[in-house]
Amino acid sequence: MPSVLSEVPIIEKHPESCTVQLGKDCKLFCHVTGKNLKYRWYRRSRCLEGETSSVLHIRKAAMNDAGQYSCIISNDKESVITWATVDVISVISSPKVR
């Protein structure tokens, strides 16, 4: 008989917070073991529709993409949550001196 503990979601590696340049891509990875896992990603406590995999890909980051992200991973046994922060920075190039 399988152990119930082997069936519950266990976070093996939390997503790492990141700093991304405006207009560039960023990915948050959530490494979890368990059976029949379901993922839901949130930004500032709002559900991100369609984001239901272990990887959240932020494409062409905008300033409003900055903030705290959470991922709730669940199955029929238990739910776990993990967080990461995304900072979006604008890089201003130095003027060229002639």
C-alpha cells in the first residue's frame, strides 16, 4: 500500500524571485512532487487565468507585471503554497557623448 505522504504535494524547490528588464521574458518554476497535481498561479492575490502548469512564463514584462506571485499546488489529499517576487526594471541607456 502506498504511503499517503508520498501522494501529498511536497515542494522540492520554491520559485526564485527575479528581476527582469522591461520588455524581456522571465520564468518562475515550481518543482513539486506528488500525485495528480493541479497548479494555479496568482499575482497580487488575483488568479492568472490559464496558468495551470508548474512554470509561469511572463512574456515581454511590463511594469504592472511586478509584484508578488504565488502558486497553489493541490491534489485530492492536500494543498501547498509558495511565493516569489518579480521586479521589473527600466534600463535607461547613457547618452552618447560626441
